[in-house]
Amino acid sequence: MKYFLKTIHFFILVFFIILQIIFGEQLEIYYISFDFILVVLIAATLKDGFITGMIFAFISGMILDLLSGAVVGVSPLIFSLCVFIIGRLISAGLKLRLLSYIFIVILTTEINIILLNIIYYLFNFQMNFTSVVIDLVTKPLFNILLVFIIFPLFRLKFSGEDTVEYQFK
């Protein structure tokens, strides 16, 4: 049953990768930018554990980079780093409540935006600072809205302990 749920969660992740690729660019025209993949990775990491979250982060990042035409390897690196930070927060004793979910989403979204722009700047891509600031302000708010859509798909509770054991040795 445990592997069946992980398989279902992987197919949910693939669905949201396709949704991100199809609708993500069209919504950014109107400064509406959701990061479906990051929120699904947060939910998968909280529900299935650190190792499964890292595997999902790497696979989804590679699929996203290959299908979107971005620099290959940047998204798996950033998504894996975000999952690592989530694992460290949980192992440090962060209690999983609604405010903790919102804090995790805000933190990983900000880290994702900042690292992505720094790496693209190092690869000599053009960077518009006003769009980066707009992303830093609006993207976490839109991702918080996604928490109420995606987390029930993973059957995460908004109160109480509902996690897998996180141990770093």
C-alpha cells in the first residue's frame, strides 16, 4: 500500500509538471505565477519522506528542464536543495501545522526564485530586477493558495502530526 501511494503521488507530480509547462508561461504574462511543481514536491516530501522527496525533486527538475528548454540541471539542483531544507526543518523539530506549511512554502519559494536568478545571471542571461522583485512578492502568495488545493490531494492534515520520520545521521 505504501508503494502504491508513492506511485499515485508520482502521477500527481507528473500531472502538475504538465500543467506547469502548459499553463505556467501563459499565466506569467499577467504576473500570475504559480509554481505547481514546488508545492507538489513540498507535499510529497512531507507525506512520503525525505528520500522520496529527493528522488521526486530530481526527476521533476530534469523533466522540467528538458521540456522547457532551460539550462539542464538547474531545476533538479534547486528543487533538491529545497527538499533538503524541508528535511532539515522537519528534523530540527518544526511542528507541522497550517502556519508551518505556509512558512515552508514561503521559504522554499523565495529560495527557489533567488537561486534560479543567481544561477541564470552567472550563465549571462538577461535579468530584469523589477520582474524578480515582483516574483519575490507575488509568487509566495500564489503558492500559498496552491497549498489548499494540492495538500488535500496528498491527504495532509492542516493540524496535528502527519509526517514520516526524518533522521539525518
